[in-house]
Amino acid sequence: MKVRTRIAPSPTGDPHVGTAYMALFNWVFARQHNGEFILRIEDTDQARSTRGSEQAIFSALEWLGLDWDEGPDAGGALGPYRQSERKDLYLRCIQTLLDQGDAFHCFCSKQRLDDLRAKQQAAKQTTRYDGHCLHLSSEEVQKRLAAGESYVVRMCVPETGTCTFRDRLRGEISIPYSQVDMQVLLKADGMPTYHLAVVVDDHHMNITHILRGEEWLNSVPKHQLLYSYFGWSMPELIHLPLLRNPDQSKLSKRKNPTSVTYYRDQGYLPEALCNYLGLMGWSMPNEEELFSLEAMTAAFDVDRISTSGPIFDQEKLSWMNGQYLRALDAKSYAAKVSAWMLNEERLTALIPLVQERAERLSDLVPLADYLLGARKPLTPADFEHKALDRAQVVKILHHTLAMFDLKREWQRDDLYASCNALAEQCDMKLRDFLFPLFIAISGREVSLPVFDSLVFLGADLARGRLRDALEVMGLSGKERKRLDKEVERLSFSG
């Protein structure tokens, strides 16, 4: 049996280091067994998925050196490799489940489901569908379908009993069916949910081993039921530990830079980032910390992966990147710097910002130093402004950061419109509102246009500078809670 693994990211934002982490372990496992590594795009969320995000995933994996044997761009005999292009297959599978009585039409309104969830939460019960439409007669179902009523398709789940399955790292796990929801398999828009699509795709693409994050453990009973309903064999399960912040919380863009693009643009080497991700829950037999992809592949033993949550420590990653940089000879180092700073894509984005303001080529550095490197350290005095007191400055920084956390796209006009709308909701003039942002982003009262600067820096670095500014301003836990409540009453979109 040829080993086949896959990575199946959703193209709904910047490529996450967690995706790179999962891709690395799937890639290494496949390569070690002379198997195949497949890239599949899970884009059933049509409202949020973009081809721009998809291309960013391709670029990030290519930069890391994690090539794939089959995928949307590489092709393959078992494609297509975008879920949005496999709809007919999913609909056939849905019909099979309906014909077998393993799925049913559900016509419940959103209001009814919200009320049900609220009652269950108030009673401290597991929130799950109550089977309201499970026993509708076929005549009633056909009548409602003919009338054009909106519906979803849900899977049937046993009322009693326990689902028992085996994870290679964690052994035997049992979950009572009373904790398993009658999962929606087909949405009202006619697109499948993740739970149906992932099972159908993994089977039809001959995936033999599923290496994914431990957050999917509670979904295994749904997936195992679907494999059983279809009469298919389930791949071997290997649930990897999630990357965590130093405070043990799940790695999140709300606390740390999480985009692979951020680390690339900040001058980290792909070899160093891959090396560091390889240490997340695993280690070389000789405990050596610095190793190549080839060395990891040769020594890899999936059974030696630890299930404890690995800490993604940026200081340790920076140390490791420094080790790689110092190991280069002068010529190689110069080539790396040139590729990072002077590559055509970065220069093309930077030149329009400085060209109208420069009188000499050497003016580029003082004009754009905060874009090419770290901005100067800040103090509370930097944020002093004739029209703003400290509380207003903190409010602007906090609310803007909250808004930026919701952004799925990172484009100049949208950033401007969002900040303008937020300034109006805060009853502030836009010019005054933008002052703390100028300082947080550039460290200057006068800089290159702030929205162009935000786009050039990217979402992760921009958010990081706002977080740093809030720390400089001494945001307390009490203040944060109060401001978080204010944000809940605001209206802004991602």
C-alpha cells in the first residue's frame, strides 16, 4: 500500500504557521515512506474563500520547500483538487445517504435552532440538534421540497452507545453518541460542509494516513459513522498537538504573528522555520536542534511525536534563524539579503511610496526604514496629542486592533473605509483618529501614507505593532475588559 497523506487548508486568509506545521509532518511522513503528498483546497465556504488566499498558500509551501505530488496546480488522476469543483460527487454521496436512511432533510428555521441552543445552554446540556425533523414522513418531506422550503441535510447519529476509535499517538478513545451532533452535511446553499467533504475526498483520493490537529478528535465519531454508512475503510488517524502561545493558549493572530508570509517578509529563512516547526512535538533521536528537511525525513518516527502542546516561542525561532544566518559564508549571506530586500515584488510595492518624496536614491532608506526593519522603540510621550487624551489614544489603538483581527482581506481602500467608519462611531475626526496609528506603525508623526504602509507591512506585522503600542501605553486588564465590551457594540466588518 502506497502511503498517501494530504494537507487541506481553507483559502480564507493568510497562510497560517499551523498549516505549515501540519504540512511539514504530512510531507515528511509521506517522503519517508516513498509515498505521495497531496495538496487539496477546502473552499466550500464560498463567501470567505478567495483565489488570492489560495495562491498565498501555494507560495508559502513552495517557499518552505514542501512540494506536493498532486494539487490544483499540479493536477493528478484523482482531482479536481478544489472542493468547489467536486460538488456533483458530494451530491451523489448525499443522495446515497438519504436513500439508505442515514441522513435526513431538516427544515428547521434559524430562530428555532437558536432558541433550542439557548435552552440547552441554560440547562447546561450538550448543545446538539434534537431530531425535530428526523422522523418526517417521505410524503411530508416531498411536499415541503415541492413548496420550495429551505432545508439542510443532516446525518443520523445513534441515540445510544459509544463510538470507539484508535489514534496512533493516543491509543483507544471513546466518545458517547449522546455528545455527537446530527451534523449538517449539506448546507442550504447546496454546498457540503467540511465533515462530509473531508470524508468523501479522503476516500476518493486514497488517503492512507490522516495527520491533522487534535482539535478534530471530537469530530472523529461523525467521520467514522460516515465511513461506516458508505462502507469504506477509514484511514489511520494521527492527531498532532496544537501549537500554543507561551501562556498555553492556542496559537492565535490575536496574540502573535501567525502568517508564514510575515516570517518570510521579516527575513526568516525557510530552512530555519521548517527546522523550528519540526521541533514542535518531535525531536531528533540524538536531540540535535539544528537539522535539515532531509535529515528530519531520514530520522523521522511518527510514534515519537509528543501529545503535549508545543510552545511556539518567537525568541527561540529568532535564535535558530540567527544560527542559520551565521552559518552562511559572506557571499551566501549577501545573496539572502538581496533576495529578501531587493526582490522585485517588494521593490515594486515600495517604490511608489517613496518615489514622489525622494530627491536621491539614498533617500529610500530614511523614508522607508520602518517598513524594511523594526520601527524605533516607543514611549507614552510619543502619543501625546493636543486633541486626544491617553484614554482616547488607547481606545483608538484597541478598537482598531480588534477590527484588524477580523480582516480577511488586507487592501488599502478597505482599510481606509473601515478606519473612517470606526472614527465616526468613536465620534472623532479622522485626522485625530489616525494620529496614534501613524505613531504605532511608523514611530513618527509624519511618515509615508499610513494605509499604504499597512498594506506593505502586512496584517500580522501591523497588528503586532498595535499590540506593542498598547503595551507601551500600559493597557490594564480592567481597561481591556471594558474596551472589549465596547467593541461588541460597534459595527464593523472583516
